[in-house]
Amino acid sequence: HELNADDLYGTYSAFPLSALALARRARKGGRADYAVVLLEYLDVDELDATPGTFRDREQPSLKESWYTTYAAALRDLEEWGRARDAARDGLTLAHLHRDTKRELLWSLGVALHELGDSEAIEVLDEHAKLRAEPWALARLAHALDEAGRRDEAWSVLRRMLGGLRRASVVTVPSGLLLAAEVLIELSEAGDGGVAGDGGTAGSDAAADGGTAGGVDDAADGGTAGSDDGADGGTAYLERARDLVRLVRWSRAVEGWKPQARAEGLARRLGIAAEDPSALTRREAEDLLARIRGLGPAAGRDRAGSGRGGQRTGRGGAHRRGRRENGTVRKLLNEGSGFITRDRGGELYFGMPRGVPAPPAGTRVSFEVITGFDKKKNRPSDKAVAVRPIERPEAG
């Protein structure tokens, strides 16, 4: 500073370059607050906007470096509003290096997502086109899922899973667990379709009056409906278990505490008693290989196509609604029964194979699939993704 006091931002001044380098090092060392102080000391308008070169390759200008480092440091500090504004300002520069654009899009997308802004999806999608890393795809999938666009989220998750490597597992645990939840849901839907003729027949019988005859019809056909597509449902559940096993193993290897979300899914999938640290690296690689088989190259996208939460399956298109609450009224067998909705009426439900149904009297939350009953030639509803929200009352 003293040596260049007369020309701090001149061509031969090392001041801005040194300050930027120190700010980047401070941020990487966990001192994002110090990086922000350093960067705010610089006058960004005075920084050179001319791209540099290194070994005949173009490099970001000093001004670009200031914006990327500043937005990233604010992101580290979780100052989402300021990070958003800094990234937006940086993206308005006349010249943007590809790396600069990618980093600023990431800071902007994360900030918008944390602020609950729907624009986050568009920004994160643009970033993923420049860098389709697992952690970037996981963030995009979460944004889509939170916006109620689960089919699109699953498509993005499949891209993430298809390129998954062992080194990246620890960076995307939430994405892997979201994928596990979607797979459980798909298994409940029976290979991407509705419950089947039996399942819809049971639902319709209950809706038409809940008589003994209707219940018997559902009992005879409902099981068949829940078994329809059992092979696909079982495969989905196995991959969901693989995902949860992998997350639990990675945390055990790193010496981290168990994650509540992962442990909850482990209990739901019947693998909570397994010791995650007992998994060998070779076994973990085998899990990864099976999980990568869910990627786009593995076959058609079973989660369906199109927007708006629609899927196409053997039973016809069906649409997902919002989650509802209700009470399990009666079980037909260990894995299916009827739910009385809080809003009125009853729905048939079937659990994934190997997962027991909540006992009668249990308060549950669930999603409603609106499918099409070919026998009755009209739409029909079924409850899926059934989850207990409290224990049944004693007696």
C-alpha cells in the first residue's frame, strides 16, 4: 500500500492483485468475514476489467475475480440478500469468462433458493448446463421438489446418480436421500403406474359407500392392485436401501454423527439395525455401481415425462396432489387398507412390499394419486407415500 500509494490501481501496482489473492485464501481458510472486509476495502470500479492471459489461455479479469469472490464469501456467511445482489451485479459485466459466469450463477442460484425465490430453478438449471456436478444437480433437484415439480426433480436426480462417484457421496447426502424418498414413492405407485385395477376398484368401492361388500371387493382386488408392478416396486426399494446405506456409510467413514433424516429412512426401509461402518469399500463401490444404473443411460425414465407433476404408467396417466392427513380405518392385510380422510371420504392405500402398514387408528399423512379406472371408465384416487404422524391411542 505504501509503495503504490500514488497509483494503487495502476498497471504496475500489485495492490489489487495481492488483496484479491489474500481474500481468496482467507475464504478458503474459513475466514469469509475477513475476505469480505478485504474486498470491500477495494474500489471495484477501479479494478481492471480487461481479461488476463496465462499460457495463451484467457483468464478472468480482476473485476470478475472480485465479484466471484465477494459473492461466494457472502454466500459462505449466509448473507443471502447481499450474495444475490453481488452475483447479479457481476453477471451484468460486459465481458464474462466462462468460469466467472458459472461461479456467479451458482452463488445467485443458491441465494435465490435459500430466499425461497422461484427464479432459483431457472438460474440453477442454467448453471447445471455449464457444470453438471452432483452437488449442483442435487441443489436443482431440491428446488424443483420444493416447487412441487417432483417428476422433473427425479429426472435431475437420475442425472446426478448416473454420474455419482465415491468421492462425491459426502457432498450430496441430501440429494441421495431425496432420491431414496422418490424411489419409495415410485415403489408405492407400482412401477410408475397407478395401483392397478384391483387398487382402484377397492378405492371406488369404499368411496361409493364403504359397505361390507365394497370392503370385500377391495380386499379381493386391492391386494392384486398393490402387487401390480411388484417387480419394479421391489427394485425401487432395493435402490432406495442402497442410497441410504451409502449415506450412512459415508458419514461413518468420515467420523460424523448419524443424520436424523438418514436414520429415519433406514428405519422405514428396515435397515436401521445394520452397522454402516461394517460396509467395506468394495461393497460401497458395488452399491455405487447399482445406483449408477438408475442414470438416464440405464433405460427410459420411469418417472414419466412432461411437466406439472404428471406421470405415465400402465394404468394410465395420474396426477399427484398435495399431502393430506387422515386416520387408518381398517387394514385389509399387512400392507394395505383404507384411510378416512380429514376432508371426508375414504381412500385405499398400499404400502411398498416389505413395509408394514400403520395399524388401524394411526394418524397418517399421505399424497393422493388421481388415476384412471379402466373398468369403470372414470378417474379414481389412491393414497400413496403414507407416513404415520402419531401413534394410535391405546385401546
